[in-house]
Amino acid sequence: MDVLLTLPREIGYQLIEAAIPYRPEWLIQTVRRQAEDIMDRGKAVAYQTAVEWLRQARTAYMRTAYIQSGQQAEWQCYRAQLMSTHGRKYKLMGLIKAGNLE
């Protein structure tokens, strides 16, 4: 089980913020996995949580873009893949668009 699942949400978000400068790759993989698990199960009631995880992934991608070239492009590619894979999940697509995950 992932450590982030065992923590209260706010503490998990603090851990995420603290990890960005030191372990961005771990962070990106971890939060993507959390979001993808929710989206793949198709549980519409949990889509907002998935979008929160994606927002954390996007933040990590953007902050590391200054350190490692290509991270922003990688996020855009990943987002396009999500839109293609889950495009028929209208509630999820609306939340992603409303969340400004561009």
C-alpha cells in the first residue's frame, strides 16, 4: 500500500509539497497512480479526488520543468492521453477542464 493512502489528505498534500524539490519523479509516479486507479475504476463519486491527484502531478511537472527540460511537454502528452482514454467519462472530463489542468 502506498504511504500516501495511509495518511490524512492534508498531511499527504504537505508530503507532496515537500517532496517536489527532492523526489519529483517518485511524486509524479505516485500521484499519477492514485489518480489512474480512481479513473480506471470509473467511480464518478471519486473523480474530484482523482483531479486533486492530477493537480499535484501537474504541479510537480511544472516545478521540475525549470530543472529538467521536457517535463512540461511530458505533462501535456500525459494529459492528452488521459483525455483520449477517459473521454467518455463526462463528469471526469468536466472536472479536468474546470481544474485548469493544462
